[in-house]
Amino acid sequence: MTLRKSHRRITASAMAGFSPSTGARLETDPRLPSQK
């Protein structure tokens, strides 16, 4: 989420095309589900 460096989580998530809850999850653990 490189947009997160210059925007709030809600805005960055919307610009990237996914929900704010997904943005929060990716922010806490950026690994892909297949890597967990």
C-alpha cells in the first residue's frame, strides 16, 4: 500500500480498489494469505 504513505487508510484503500478493513488487515500483516 504505497498510497498509505500520503493518504489516510480509507482513502488509500479506495484508491487501490479494496475495502478499508482489508487495508487495515494488510497494514498489520502485509504477507499474502499463501505465505501465512
